[in-house]
Amino acid sequence: MATTAAASPPFAYDSKIEGNIIFTRLDSAINWMRKNSLWPMPMGLACCAIELMATGASRFDISRFGAEVMRFSPRQSDVMIVAGTVTYKMALAVKRIWDQMPEPKWCIAMGACASSGGMYRSYAVLQGIDHLLPVDIYVSGCPPRPEALLEGLMRLQAKIEGEHSALAQFSLSAPTAEEAME
């Protein structure tokens, strides 16, 4: 079976070379590290927070995916899990915490209330956290089961794996030679 360049894995292994050497691209190595060491910032705002806590327990074990380190400091987190109903009164605090998180950062909207306001069609409830933050993954349910959150986490890992992290980061931060001369 012939493989194409698009279907080939992002790494190569030559069994004839002694010492277990693996060749890879910088993007692939950085994305592999990022996807396997997600540090969630839990924003448990309602009943979905109970399911979020259950995901960290031994039965579901979120640590299998490298996300067991729940950080309650936004400066040490890279994925925000918004679990529950977001009111307008709480929205400013959620936005402030999101702004304090370092780049790269991702957001998971967990539950119907975080995704679309849920059953609350009132003046006090934000009709979806995507009006406030860029959401990467939506986890449906009211409340969603821990398995659904783990599925959302795996989808986020797949999304991170496909990013062009190093090239985008270096091209945005490093000035070109022409910009340096000006």
C-alpha cells in the first residue's frame, strides 16, 4: 500500500540507527507537548460543575489525557472549561480571567447553558459564552456526562495537534529584517 505525504505521520523512525532516534518537525513536537499537558481553568458556575468534578475522580480519570492539574490561577492555565449558566453579572469576571490567561489558550463550553443559555431565556443570562469568548469545543448535554467532557477534551487535543504552533508563534512575535531596520 502506497502512502502519500499527507497521510504520513509527522515523525520518522529508522530501525537501522542505534540509539532510538526519532526525527520530527518542530511543530509536531510542540503540539504533542501542548496537547498532552493541558492545564484546565475550571469555571464551574452551576450544576455542570459537579460533572466537571466527577471527571477528575478515579472513575473517569481526566489524568489519562494530561489534564489532571486543575489550576485555579489563570496565569498557569491554558484551557478554560466554562461549565454552567453564565449570567451577565458573572460574565465580566469570566472575561477578566480569560484575559489573564497566557497564549496559547483554548475554551471548552460545557453544557447547554454555557453553549446557548440553556432553558434560561431571561435578561440576566448570557445566551452562550461564545458572545464573550472564542469557544473551541462545545460539549452538549444538561448536564453533560463526564464521558462527554472527556470526548470534548480529546477533540481539543486533536485540534491542537493540527495547529501550526511554532511557525505562527515565531512569525507573529519575531520582527522581519525590514521591520528591525525601521
